[in-house]
Amino acid sequence: MSASPAGGVPCRVVVCRDCCCGSGKVTGVDHAAQTERLREAAPVRVSECLDVCDQANVIVVQPSTAGRAAGARPVWLGLVNDPAATEDVVSWVREGGPGVAPLPDILDLYAFSPRGRPRTDVS
């Protein structure tokens, strides 16, 4: 995990781990391994329910200082239930995440807007 340029805050990740996300309701996912893999790329905060259970497992990628300066907002990714999808998130975060690196086309398939929040450009 590397720091953001000029000593700013790096890209960060929030993982939902409560009633649906991170539970046996989403089968075939090693939730602990997913969280640890994400921690290898960025600081990770484990959250209780983010109230978008229909999208379990939910990962929110928060922009770095540089990404925020470029106008980026957090990117919500849902149904991240496959190790390959987790690796795509890890790669994007390592490249700089929102506002620094364009969202890979494959991750665009997972991106969604939580209720009540319009989706904005995520590149």
C-alpha cells in the first residue's frame, strides 16, 4: 500500500459486513480473504450495514486527496462476489482509484448508485 502523492490521503475502501454482505447469505465467497486482499491495496474500514442489501457484497472506493481534488466522489460497487472482481478492485485502487485512474470497463458492471444518490461520472 502506498501513500498518495504529496503526502495526501490515499484511496480508501469501505466493505459492508453485516446482515447480508459478509454473511452466509452470499454463498461461495471467502469474505475474510476478500477483506484482507483489499487491505493489501488500501486502508480498509469494515462497516455495518450500508442499507443496499440487494447489492451484497458492497465495496465503496473512496477517492484519495488527489482524486477529490479532481472532483471524484466515492464509487459504490455491488455484487462483488467473485475473486476476479476483487482483483479488479485491487488493481484499480493501486492505480489510484476514483479521479486518478479511469474506472475499468469491467468494474463499470458493478458500479451503482445507492438509493437517493444520483450516479455521477466515475472516471
